[in-house]
Amino acid sequence: MSRPAQAKRPTPSATPAEGAWAAKMDRLRRRRKAQNRLRVCDDNELRQRYDEAEQAARRARFVAEANPGDELAERQAADAESARDQALAALDAASEFLTFRALPRPVLEDLISEHPPTEKQAEEGAIFNADTFPATLVAAASVDGMSREEAQELLNGWSAPDANALWDAAWQVQQESRVELGKG
């Protein structure tokens, strides 16, 4: 009489710790990259109207929170918030938005190395060529598909504060950290 074949033992699955780590690593891989959004609006009146509505809503909310149960204060806060939302909707409708995303570290480092500073810039402590790198970064970080040539056109054609805001939107998102060293 032959012996029945020994049943195969199931291979042990991942330990709870391994499973927890795998799930955590999966979440870390799926994190959305940081983004900055630059509003471009030439209508100063709409921007001012929104700023005033935002301040009024903040003040009204402060009064309502300082006076719990005061129906008038609560209604005024709600009205002010509604006016702020309407002002924002009008501002948004009159605005163009440019969105920039953080690049993976190796990509950013490669872009910087492709635009080394001139000798004079290096003497001043620069890590990249300020004449060539900004348009490259703006284009590379653009979610909207802006080309390097278009980025250079805007950087050259806009006023200094507007060009600086464009550069800052692309550069600052590269510097944004969304992690912190915890205590404990």
C-alpha cells in the first residue's frame, strides 16, 4: 500500500509587519507631487474687491465666533462669506492659472547641471546659470505644457515683479517640503 503524498504546506504569506510596510510604501509611491498655482489677472478692481470681501468675511466670522448664539452676527458672517465666494468666482473667471509641479530630485539636479553658472555667477555663489536655467525650469515644471521658448518669452516680456512671480511659482514648489521630523 502506498502512502498518500504529503500535502504541501502553504507558503507563509507576508508577516503583518511586512504587509504594513508594503502598504505604507505603496502610499508613499502614490503621493501626489507638490504643486503651485499662479494666478494671472490684469483686473485690479476684481482683485481688490476679492481682498476686501475676504477681509470682511474674516471680520464677520470673528464677531460671530466671539458671540455664540447671536443670530444676527451669524447671518452677517454667512452673508459676508457668500459675498467673498461671489467675488472669488468673479476673480477666477477673469484669471488665467499656471500650475507648476515639483520635479523628482534627480530630474531637478540634472536640469541644474545642464545650466552651470558662468564663472562670474559661480564667484557670486550661484548654483545655476540665471540667464538660461529659469525658463528651462518653468517649462519643465509646467503642468500646462509650457515650452521653454514660451517660458523665456514670458520671463523676458513681463514686468520684473510678474516675471519674478512666474519664476518663484516654479522654483518654490521645488523647495517645498511636505514631511517633517517627528518627535518621539
